[in-house]
Amino acid sequence: MGAVIICRNEPAETPYYIESMGIRIYSMEELAYFLYENVYLVDKKMLGPRLWEWIGTEMHNPELADRLKKGAEAGGSLQNMVMAILRSVDFYTQEELTQLTAKMKILNTYQEQERLKLRADEYFVGGNYQAAIYEYQKILDIRQNDRLGVKFYAHVWNNLGVCCCRLFLFGKAAQAFRTSWQYQKDPEVLKEYVYAMRLGLSDEDFEEAMELQNIRGEQLEELTEEYERLQKEAGEHLDAGADLTKRLYELEREYERNTRYA
């Protein structure tokens, strides 16, 4: 069991809401913990005017709020702002702060696309697929960096496709998987492409699309059989005596969490 950290001040009446993660922060200790554990997600918007106002009014720390504001207006780094917040609470040891500083310095050496991918991957793993799509798309809107290699972009397109599938955007998912396959001939990505097409098209249109993509014969038969097996297993799982009304409610709440705006 981990140690219990007692907040020094009363929790905020109005929490600081982080839209991209769908969480509410009620204390400086919670804010420090979030920043420490999610440093890849931190950007200027997250540490902007809305946070300064919250720290000044809800946390009754106008001095820190003013320091963050002046630092941002002077073009200060996100690293300095994060460390100012973390040092305002007795939460982390000096060794832990030093480790975080080193991590942020390494992060500063990354290409812009690499930093965006780290953030997108965090959203992806956290189940916020809408925010992840937004970040992956930002990577693809930037001129391709040859130094990153085809494998990097294949992963971006593949993850974008998975996010679209999770939001039932099967047409966009199929396009993303196909592009990923063009970058790197990964059999698993081809499988994802076929499944997305199968989910988004009628039987007739699917067969026509597979013919156009030269996916036929034994290869298509194997992929189709596995798709049908997975579909059957999914159906059995949903029908396994569950309260369908309750399950529908859970799926609706999950969809809302997954489509939070970044």
C-alpha cells in the first residue's frame, strides 16, 4: 500500500477541469501528481490563464499564479512552470524532481512529431480516442520528417486507425490502416484493414473492395474466417446473461469518455 499524502489546504470548491483527460483537480497536491505522472501531456494551454486564475482564487496562492503568468508572458519554458508548481507543495523529494527534470530535458531533444506522438499515445492508452486522433492528425499535418523513418509514420497511421475503429468510424479507420500498410507491410495491419472494411461495408461492396485491393483466394478466406470467429465470440460475450440496460448505460458513458475534446 502506498503512503497517504495529506493536503495542506482545504480542497477547492470549484475544481480545475482538464478537458483532454476528463478529470477534476481539487488541490495543489493533485495537480502536482497529475503533472508528474503525465508530463508528456503538458502543454501551454493546460498551464495557461485558466490555471493561473484557479491557483490564485481557489488555491489562494496569487504569488504562484503571478509567477506562472509572468513566466509564460516572458516566453519561459514549460519545464520551469511545471517545476514551479511541483516545488510549491511538499509532495516529491529532490531526487524525484531531479529525475523529472532530466526526463523533460530529454523530451526537449525530441522532434516535434515525436513529442506529439508521446502525447497522442498517452491519450490512446487512457481511452480518450478523440484527443488521440487530434494529436495524431497534427503529426500528419506537419511535413514528413525523413529522419523519423517509415516505421514511425506506419505506427502513427495504425494507431489513428485503431482510434477511429473505437469510435465506429470504420471508413476512416480503413483508410488509416491502408496507409500504414503502404508504409510498412505488417500482416497485422493488413488484417486490421480487412476487418475495418468488413465492418463498414455491405457484403457486395466488401467483396468488390477486396478484389480491387488484390486480396483474394486463400488469404481472404483465412482473414474472413478469423473475422467471423471473433464476431461470434464477441456476440457470445455480450449475450452472457448481462443486464442489457445496464450494459447499454455503461457503453454510453464509455463513449462519452472516449470522445472528450482535447
